Amino acid sequence: MGTNNRTWVSEFILLGLSSDWGTQVSLFVLFLVMYLVTVLGNFLIVLLIKLDSRLHTPMYFFLTNLSLVDVSYATSIVPQLLVHFLTEHKVITYLSCAVQLFFSLTLGGIEFILLAVMAYDRYVAVCDPLRYSAIMHGRLCTRLAVSSWVSGSINSLLHTAITFQLPMCSNKLIDHISCEILAVVRLACMDTSSNKVAIMVSSIILLMTPFCLVLLSYFWIISTILKIQSTEGRRRAFHTCASHLTVVALCYGMAIFTYIQPHSSPSALQEKVISLFYAILTPMLNPMIYSLRSKDVKGAWQKLLGQISGL
């Protein structure tokens, strides 16, 4: 019976944020503007890094990857969300739901690993500056970036496969803005304990392990900074890490709240807010954080704007 019912589930209905038409139109305008700012901001960061040779360093190589991940993550969720704000029937097909889940999990996993890689880069820059170029050479940076993308993709493929093998029966209503894994698993008409264990294990591997590596890196970074004699030297050393530390706090904090809770799960509303945070707010803020707090990026902007005004 369960198998037959699952066969008939060819689409899902996303309940979204609100059923009020006026609210949906307002949210459409707000999220459209935020999405356009996200795409433009990250595109400009990637372009600036490509054009300015002073930014051809490991830190900005990883920042380029992070910007591409942010834009891709936002694009995997926001355009469909915008369409649903203006339609009465918020339908997503079974295949589209699986594809959306795959890409959101992939890109989320990549971002967590990339942030740990960037923390290691900052650790080498502060704690072993004389050997920085020798350690963070081009081949290592490429391997670290590729490993991040591959690890995130493999993890996502496994989760997508086991999630969409669950019998969905006649359940079609997803109380979410997108096909988020916890929301989809809740639709199953069978025991999902094994899926929840798999999500927890995956969270430990791709979330808590990188997070612990970030904490370890910053423990040694802060220890090294405190040993610097001059106030100016300490300020400059901390300034090189401030942007990354801000992004780390934003990204890891919300994810740990969502997926690492031993005795409780976030409510549907909390899950929606967290998804919006990752899909729109974080990708929009990252370019601003790095632009405002990085002297190199601000200098590159000034140089580029000067060249443009001189034309």
C-alpha cells in the first residue's frame, strides 16, 4: 500500500512563509532586491579578485570559491521562492525537489569545509608567516578547494538518495520554503530513525569537525597574536582574521542550532528563518563583510574606481 501511494506522489506543495497576498508581494519585492544585491556583490568580489594581481593570494582564492558557493546556494532556492510568492499553487515536482535538496546540501557542506580551510590559511599566515608562501602553494590550495567541493557533493548525493527512497505515501505538504532535508524526511510514513542518525553523523563530520578545526586554528592564532609586543602589530594581525571570524560566527552558529540538538528539533518557523538566513542573508553579507573589513579589498576597489573614472 505504501509503495503504491508513493508512486502517485509526483509533486509536493511548499507552504512557504505566508498565505496573505499583500504579505507575499511585500516579501517578493524584499527578497528580489536582496537576491540581486547578493548576485551583484559576489560577482563584483570575484571580478575584483581576478582583475587585481595584489589579490592573487590563497586567502582570496578561497574567497572566490566562497562567493561562487554563496551565489549558487542562493540561486538554488531564491528564484523558486520568488515565483511561489506570486502564484497561488506553490507546487514543486518530485524531481525538482530532489535536485534542490541535492544542491542545497552540496553547497552548504562545501561552505563549512571552505571556512575551515580559510581558517587554516589564516593560521599559517599569522603563526608561520615566513613559510606562508612555501606552505600555501598553488597546488595545495587547489587540492583543498577541490576536496571541499567533492566532499560536499558526495555527502549530499548520499543524503538525497536515502531521503527520496523513503515512502512518502500521500503526504504532499512541505511546511517549508524549500525542499530542506528535515522537512522532507518528516513526510515519510515509516520510521525515519536511521535517516535522523545519518543526518546527525553527517553533521558531526561536515559541520562539527570543520568547526572544531576552526576553533583550534583560532586558539593558536590568538595565542600568537597575544605574544606580539607592539599594539600595532597585534591590531594588524587580528585585522587579517576579523572578516573570516565574522563569517564563521554567522555560518556555523545557525547550522549547529539546526542540526546538532540531541533532545529537540527546531520548529517549522525556525527552520524557515534559518533557511532564509543561509539562502539570502549570509550570501548578501559576506561580500560586504570582506569588503568593509579588508584593507586589500578596499584598496583594490579604490584602484579600480580610479581607473574607471580616468577613462
